[in-house]
Amino acid sequence: MADAPGVTALPTDMQVIGAVQRAATDDTVVMCAAGTMPEELHKLWKSTRPISYHMEYGFSCMGYEIIGAMGIKMARPERDVICFTGDGTYMIANSEMATAQLVWGFPSLSWLRIIAARAASTGRRWAPVALRFNNLLKHTIHDKPSNIDFPAHAAAMGATSVKVGSIVEMEEALTKCGDIKGPYVIVIDTDPYPSTERGGTWWDVGVPSVSGRAEVNAAREKYETQKQSQRVQ
């Protein structure tokens, strides 16, 4: 990945959403919870019928995705449940895939997991604070960098899994969803930086009012300016 935000050959969250949208049908239920994907889905996903968009808002409940997808499938077994999740939130409650595959034994359970090899929630959402707090693995220093084999891990939990290297490859993997029984995991690395410009909303994360760092003081000034245009309920 290139160091400069947006300068990368990796696909973006928006491109991933577009590919999944093209593969979706009227029976698709898309769900997500934590990370940067919810903000992009909220702006970009086009629902074709009621009960086709399930999102956890407010508290960014990492770990809810797999459990939530299983609950949706239990409530609507005839629907195709597509679950977006990131690497960090996947690691919190991935064992629920074994619950679905081995304990509940849903014969027709088909999920899609979009796992980006980064935890980007705070990469963009904490931007108002002006400082990064080791929220992206590429910005941390370790003697042994994390290199989790997500496809192998998902397979060990009983899922059918595949790692794709491009949007084209992901679209090809999506065409196989109907032929696979049980959880189906599609893993793709994405660029954590780009975000859709439309929307105009921002996460109200408090910024220190007193700091010895110029960048934090500048962020506080910007924060106070944005607060003035915040809609009061």
C-alpha cells in the first residue's frame, strides 16, 4: 500500500459496494455494523424492497456482524444475507461461524464477508482528532507484523472461503454464491483512506480543547466550527 492516502492500486470500499450491489437481487439483505463500511453503505447502497438493509448505528458494535447475519438468516431463511465486515471486527466474534455451520446446521445459509486487511474505522473516523492512535496496522511498529491468513482461518471454522485480488475477481467469486451451501467468505484487501465525498456528515468525536500540539489545536478549531452547523433535535 502506498503511504499517501488514496494513492494505491487497492480497491476502495466504494468499489466493493458497487460490485456487491451489481450482484444483489431483490432477495438480498445487506448488513454491517462497525468500521468505515457503514458510512459508505449508508450513502451508496440502494435497497430494492423493505427489510433488505440492516445496520447497527451509533455505537459501532464490533463483533456484531456475524452474529447479526446469523439472526437475520434465522428470521428470514428464504433471503440471501450479505454481511460486510472488516478484519478487526471479524476477529472479535468469528467463532459464531462455527455456531452457524456446526451447531445450528443451516443447510442454506449463504453469507458474504468482505474482509479488508486493515482496521480502518479510526483511520478515517478519528480524523478530527488529528492524531492516529495505532489504529492501522501499517502505522504500528512490531517485531513480528500481523499477517493473519483470513481465508484459511474462515475455512478452519467450517466456511467456504476465497481470497480475491481485484474487483473483477470478486465479481467472479460472487457468481458462485448460489452454488455454495453454508457460510461463504470472500476476502479482499482494500484501501482504508478514500471516502465518498457526498453526505457531509461527520462523527462527533471530542477533540482536546487544550494541547501543546499545533495539529490538535487546529483540529479543535475545525471541530468547533463544525459543531455550529450541527442540527439540534
